[in-house]
Amino acid sequence: MNDSIIKLIKLPVISDDCKLAVAENSKLPFEIKRVYYIYGNENNLSRGFHAHKENQQILFCLRGSVRMIIESAEGKSECTLANPSEGIFLDQMVWHEMHDIDESTILLVIASHEYDELDYIRDHQVFIDLIKK
């Protein structure tokens, strides 16, 4: 495994009677254009299995945990997201897979671009061929 490709983003946390994690555009590697979350995975299905040509993302596991498999031109690695104030930065051309997602898991994703199906690389062999160039 190559842990150098795992790029964690740690949000500042304010603690008093509860915890407040803060994400601000000026402190992130891109300007936020889209926010979405994944929840209610009743069949415990794995997700992802794609890369983006342009889009960048940061994934935060707000509840539960998610096992991430990340692959780029630098190699392949794995990590588990389980701390809501710690996210994984997925740069352009990073293949990602999310595994071990149960029904109670909530995964928040912030993205640098609005949805564009043409930005997705869904075939792993096409991805491998592109990163080898």
C-alpha cells in the first residue's frame, strides 16, 4: 500500500456543549460547487468505482465508517474514514471505491464541479491506460 496518496483534510473543530466542524472555501483545495450525501445503504453495496477527469472531491464520513480504496498514478492505498472532522481529498484522476457501508452510514461529499456525466471514468482499464500515459 502507498499511504502517500492518501491526502487527509482535517477540519477545525469547535467544542463547547457539542462539536462543530467547519469547512470554509478559503481553507479547502478548491471552491465548493456541489454538496451531496449518501445514506440509507440498505443492501450494504459498495459504491464509487470511478475517477473524475476534472472534478475534485472531499469525502467525510459523518456517521459510521467507510473503507476507501484509492488509486492514482502514484499507486494504490486503503484507509477507513470514521472521524466526521476528517475527510479524504480526491484529486482529479483518482480512482475511488467505497466499501463496508452499512445502512446507518452517512457519507458527505463536497465537490469542485457540478455534476457532469462526461467527467466520469467508469471503466477501470480505461483509467489505468490514461494514468500510464
